[in-house]
Amino acid sequence: MRRARVTRRAALAALAGIPALAACTRIGAHAGSTGSPPAVGSMMPEVKDLTVDVARADPGGEGWRVDLSPEGVKSSQEAVLPSQAGPLVALVSGYYGESLENGLDAALMALDPADGSLAWARLVTLPGGVALRQDNYSGIPWGEIRAAAGRSAVAVSPDGRHVSVIVRAYVSSVLSEHVSAAAVLDAANGQVVRAEEIRGFVVAQALTDDALIVQTSNTPYPAGDTVIAGPGESGAGTGADAGGGAGGSSGAGSTLTSFPLTPQAPPTTGSTPLWLLGATHDSLILGAVRIDPQCLEGNCLGYRAALAAASGQVTGRIDGVYAVHPSGLLERFTGGE
């Protein structure tokens, strides 16, 4: 049984839009090859109620502290995220060890910010709780998969009304064959808003207030080193340096698939050579490079980010960006500081 400890301080940090992350033990093991990718439509996620043992502990000056022990959860990487209703605790997979053989999942637990009591809890799994399927284990780029999973496992919409999780279902040395399962939940009650099967290697995901956007690519990156174009351009033209000496473009790059949060509304697609970093209420935040985590400690001068439509068309620029959080909160330097 996995256990997550949450304090009032961590919850307040999450409600401010700053996720609190916890490390986990990593075990090197793997499952065997299983051949061809699963059939189309066979990897829609399952969402079920989750039983959680909630134990109150001495707050130690923190206001309140709870230990959460969800039953049957295999994932152990923890994040505390903001929502309109209160803090959300997510347990997601790091794609190491036993989770590859015993099944992958993601747990979401919503807490009352006043006292830490449990509002709702859901478990997102692959159909029937099956394990991750793999083909050609030795040729699979596990480093890139784990890095992408770490930044794309969970996201919260800027208005705090929705939370999305992605669980990878099939991995291969051929990235275009990858399959994942995505579920968007209502943060107020844990009800499913949209569930989708994603084909292709998931580079990133983000939520606007009204859509889930998933970025997929046939490579572990969108399109190599790329500069940010001006408003109205594709993002692959010439422009100013993106904070780290980005050079020329290498094509249209990745696919952006937008799934409206309106039931039955069909998805739309676009493309971009830039990284999907996050989203505002109604726009995507794109960047020519991934933002170095050390920027949060003040060890960089910030990057140039682009605001874009779901199609990938750039509509504006933001300079001095040094952090984009899963809730859409963006931090940047201003006034030369």
C-alpha cells in the first residue's frame, strides 16, 4: 500500500499554483516483449472509486497533517496540485520496476483545504488493470519515456475546475506505435469529463479551461532546435533567440491534438516545432527549449515563451520565463530583475 503525507503548508503551496514533488525509490526491472501494438480503441482508461485510509497526525505547527494510504495503488511518485475545490494529491508512475510488470495506474485524491479531510478519491487504470505492454525492450528509449512521463503525467486547468492524467499503455522502439490512456476529471467531484486513447509518443499535455491538449511526436522532442516566430506565424520561422541560443527550425514537428471538454465534441489537430510547456485559460504556452529546473532557483536569465492557439499558430510572446507549473501558473523576470 502506497502512502502519501500532506501538510497544510504543502496544500497552501499547491493552491498558490506551486506543485510539491516527492522522490520515490526506483527499482530496475522489466517485463518481456508482447509484439504488436494493442488494437485501436482497446486502451481507453478505466476510472473507479478509490478506498483511502486517512490518518491524522500531529500537525507540528503546520495547521493540519494527514497520511493517505490508498488501497491497491501501484504508483508512488507524488505531487500536490491546486484546484478550485482545494488541493489535489496525485500518485503517478515513474515507469520503473514493479509497476511495469504489475500494472500501471494513477491515483487522485482531493482534500478539503480547511481540515485536510478527504473529499473524493479516484483510481485511473488501463482496461482491466493490465500491465504496460512492451515490444523490443532493449531498443526502447526508457530515458526519454521517463522524462516525458514525468512532465506529462498530470495537469490541472488554469481555472482549477479540471484535472487530467495520462497512463502509458504500450511502448516500443518505434515511437509512433506508442499508446496511452488519458482521463479528464471534474476537480469538484471526481466525475469523468472525458476519456481518450492517445496514439503516438506523448511529449506533453496541458489543460486550458475548456480543452485537453496532448502533444505527440515521432521523436522524443518536437523538432530539434527551433526559434519562436512572431504572432501569426507558424513558430518555425526566424525570430529572436529563445533564451539559450536556439538555432534554425527543422520542420513542422509535433502534433497537437485538442480534445474539447464538451461531451462528444470531436478533437481537432494542429502542429508545432516547439515544446508544449503549459496553458493559460485560453492559449497554449510553447517554448523553443524545455525550461531548466534550476531556473526556479534563479540560475538562469529566463526564456522566451510563445502564446499560441490550439492549432500551434503563435499569437504572442512572453520574455523572461523561468517556470511554468502544471496549473498554468507562469513565473518570469520583469523590469530587468
